[in-house]
Amino acid sequence: MPQELQSFKAEFFKALANPLRIRILELLRDGDKYVHELQEHMGVDNAVVSQQLAVLRNKQIVVGVKEGTKVMYSVKDPLLFELLDIAKRIFNNSLNDTIQMLQEINDESR
């Protein structure tokens, strides 16, 4: 695998490595939103949302289109939602493994 591709992947996942940024992306799954709409849904300051959007913009994960004094944000590539869905499935698999292990431990201690 070329070094450039590995670097791209690493930087891409770094940009996703923040719960607030993941929350923003999940909210954008339902459609384009203005900063104030994201802020209202998330219950955090406008500045915090703007800062997280800047990271996502810099990595070309989201795009912003200026409409007057506001900016409408959207996800650049809808494949991102498939990635988030896969991450959720991996998380669920991990939870299922943990539950199974706990059941085995409980069965052994009886």
C-alpha cells in the first residue's frame, strides 16, 4: 500500500477520533444543517460546533456552502455513513463478545 494512502487513512481517522465530530456527522445523516441547528441538537456552544466543523472541513469530510450570513453544512461523501454503520456493527460485535464471556464466567462459577 502506498505511503500516501496510509497517511490519508491515518489523517482521516484522526479527524473522526472525536465524539463531537461523530455526533455532527450523525446529525448530518438526516440532511444538511446550519451551525445553529447542529448547536441546538448537541446542546454545546456555537464556537465548539464551529471548531469541530473546521476540523472536518480541513479533512474534506464536510463541505460548507455560504447562504447569506449562514453556512449550510453537508457530508462530502455519503459513503461515510456506511463507515459509521460498520463501526456501530463492530461495537455491537464487541459487546456481544463481552456478554458471552460474562455468561461463561457466570456459568463456571455456579
